[in-house]
Amino acid sequence: MDKKSVQSDNMWKGASPQIFSNAKKLRANLTEAEEQLWLALKNNQIDGYKFRRQHPLSIYIADFYCHALKLVIELDGGYHLTEEQQLLDEERTKNIEFQGLKVIRFTNEEVLVQLPKVLDVIRGFIRK
């Protein structure tokens, strides 16, 4: 197996070219909450860790991902409050965590109104 294949398995968990294309589109159209959190995460601002936004992982696109920490951060908008979406989110989390990753979820409102608290939760995970 060549180096690129190994890296793909590890960092992208076998994401397809279509998932990469979709992720690129999402990076160009961040929500307000995603933009605010990205401003706090980019350039290794959180304890020196590199985070990526709209990162392909298998059949999913993680809102934010830190490969070194094996950490996925998901932001949930209003539609995540529906029972159907909550079941889909639960399944998504299980599938992502099955791959050896940890998922932390925040609402868009938490990010927009309580960003320092959100960052403290992330730092708390890092320092475990």
C-alpha cells in the first residue's frame, strides 16, 4: 500500500471524490456559527492543534476535524432538533466513533452566544 493510500485511510477514512467535492462546496459556504468557530480554531490557536473545516471522513463531512486528537466537532442548526434528524445524527456519531474518533456536538446558538464556553469544552477534551 502506498503512502497516499495509508494517509487516505487514516485521515479521510476512504472518502470518495464526491465527498471531497461536496466538502469543498461547504467550505465556501460556512454558516455564521461555523465561521465563528473556525476563526477560533484555525492556525493552530487551540493548544497548537491543527483543525480542518468541512473535512471528508468516509461517507460524511465533519464540520471540524483534528487528526492528531482524532476529534470531530459537529455544529447543529435548528433542523437538528427534529426527531428524525436526531436519530440520523446519533447513527452518524456511532459510525464516526466506530472508526476510533471522538465526536463533540454543539448547537449553532452555543457557538454564537457562548463561544468561550465552547472553546473551554474543546480544551477540556484536549487536556484529558
